[in-house]
Amino acid sequence: MSTFWLEMLGGEVRYYNARGIRTRVLEAGSGPPLLLLHGTGGHAESFIRNVVPLGAHFHVYAVDLIGHGFTDKPLIDYTPRDYAAHLVALLDAIGAARAHINGESLGGWVALWLALEHPERVERLVLNTAAGLKLTAAQQVVPPQRAEMARLTRAAIEQPSVATVRARLEWLVKDKTLITDELVATRLRIYEQPDTRRVMPRILAGAALGSGAEENPQVITPALLRRVPHPTLVLWTTDNPGTTWEEAQAAAALLPNGQFHLLTDCAHWPQYEVAEEYNRIVSRFLRGEPL
């Protein structure tokens, strides 16, 4: 039987005490530290195809964000700033003064707040189909595609089953056949945890993905993007079900040191769908090489 844990051979699962928050990571490699941050309702296995390959050049930590996976789940608000504060504590726990940050979806939103509020802790940024961008007053915070993602997440949390979890995971990819039974079973095990079900409404509300259409005051506006000084790669896809690649390209143009790169034939999880190309591009950017 094939297993995605073959992708982690050479790496390990570790736990760190981040100011009292027991934090789970998938870890591999040596060199400059690199944090990989998953999306809403996700977990470190979102980067199962990236940890060891990127570990050829970096000390990689794919993180279960606070409230997610097998990391502790306190009853907090789960705003992007809350996640960023947890990451500062994790950087202290691993003894890293600075790190590269690669964030997917919610993870990209969190990465931007980490860079804005703690710029001295960040080297380079990769924003992978990042959430939280609001470039114009007319742009909805929760467009229909992301409202569907919130609906699927609520269904998977409130009625966890193979069917509901598979539907949530299939939203992430263009090629639905890539969602394996093992990946579904892993997320189902996480979603069946009582503490996950307890905090998930807070997680959705903190990301403005609850039942209402209220605006999150921590959205990333053009003014905030212009304040990000770090070299930043905005990495998008032709088939992303949320923010379009044209909007993402416009966001990259607002960054003082921004680059834009478009991946084809993949959706919200390019790090999983086109892992080999993704790893090559991210590694080159973080090492300061031409893409």
C-alpha cells in the first residue's frame, strides 16, 4: 500500500513549546530556517510533498498552526495577528532570530501580518494563493468561491465523514484524483477531535469565513502591502478558486520588493498538485536566484 509518509523519509515529526502552546511540526534539513504555513482548517501534511525536498537547502518546519492539526487549541479569537504571535513564539522556541516564511491561503495572510508587525523576524516571503487580500473597496472579503469553502469546512467539522472531508479537500485541487484516501483519513482523524470541533467556529470567524459577510478588520489593503519591505514572491495559479491571478498580480505590483509567478493546471494547493515545480521555484526564490 502506498503512503504519503514515504514523502517524509529523512524528516521527522517534532513538538515544540511555543510559550506554553505545544506545537507540532514536520521538520527536515539544515540551513536557514523556513516555516511552511497551511490554510484554514488545514495541517502540516498540506506540505507533505515539500518538507524533505526543500530541506535540501533549508531547515524546514511545516507547522500545525495554533488551533489546527495536533497543536494546542486555546479558546482565542484566531485572527491573523493571533497566528503571527504564535509564530514569533515558535521562532523563539527553535532558536531562530529570523526565518523565511512560506504561507498558503490563510498562511499567506498570517505571513504578511508577521512581516508587518515583526519585520525583524522575517527574511523572505512566499505568498501561495494567499487569503486576506482586499485591493479595492468593491472587492468582497468573502467571494462566492470562498463562501463555498467555508460551507464545506463547516460541513466537515459539524458532520465529519469520509464524504464531507473529501468534498472539502477536493475544493483545493484541480485534479480531484490527487485527494487520496489516506489524506482524507488524516484530516478526518483531526476533525473528529473534540477540541478541533470546539475551536473551528472561532477559526472561521477569525478569518471572516463564518455565516455572515462581515469584513475582517485585518484584511490586507494596498496601503499595508506597500509597507512590506521584504523580498516577496506572490505565487499563484491559473485555476485558484478564490482570488484570481490578475488580482494577485496587481497585489505583487504594490509590494516594494514583489515578484509574481503563475503556475498552470493547478488550483489552491500548488505545493501539493505540482510539487516538483513548486519546490524548484520556491527554493530558487529563497536563495535569491532567478526563477
